[in-house]
Amino acid sequence: MRGTSSAPMILGIIGGILMLPALVCAVACGAVVDTATQGGTDLTTLMFLFFAPPIIMGIVGGVKGKSNPTLSCILLLLSAIFALVGWIISAFTSLFALAPLILFVIGAIIAKTQKMEGR
């Protein structure tokens, strides 16, 4: 079965690209906090680990939107979960993580509910 909608692909790719500024901002903010706490925490690594995976999974999930809608839905939902955790870690201040979070959730819903065609 193959999906008929290009929306998951578009939303996944745009969401992944919009996560790039979130990654840069999160790593920079984490570095500032690490410096202020005299290296007591490793917030930079933590921020990187929660903002980097959605970029890759969102783009791959978006590209798989037509050929494998179920995998696309799973990858976009995982991207949304990582973006949500990253948004929570940033104390709900990173709008760079909120916008892709919304795009990933909408893309996953569309991937799951789109009309299917036989091969």
C-alpha cells in the first residue's frame, strides 16, 4: 500500500529544517549554563541529544510519507516526542522547538489517516 498525500513529506522536511535553529540555540544556551555552573552539569550535551534526533527522524519520516506511511507516522511521532522533551527542557521558551513539534504532529496524523492506493 502506498500513500497519496505529499503533506507528511512537506511537513517532515520543513519541521526538520526548523529544528536546526533550535539545535543551535539549545547548544548555545547549554554552553552558557555550563560555563556559569563551572562545568557542574553537562547541559550542552543533554540539549544536543534532545534537539538533534528530530532533525534526522523528521526529514526521513517526511521522505517516507508516500512509500511507507506507517513508518513515516512512527518517525514523525518520535520526532515530535523528542521536540516536546527538548521544549520542556528549555523551560517552554524555545519557539524554535514548538513550531516543528506542531508540524511533526500534524504530519504524523496526516500520514496515518491519508488515503491509500494499491501498487
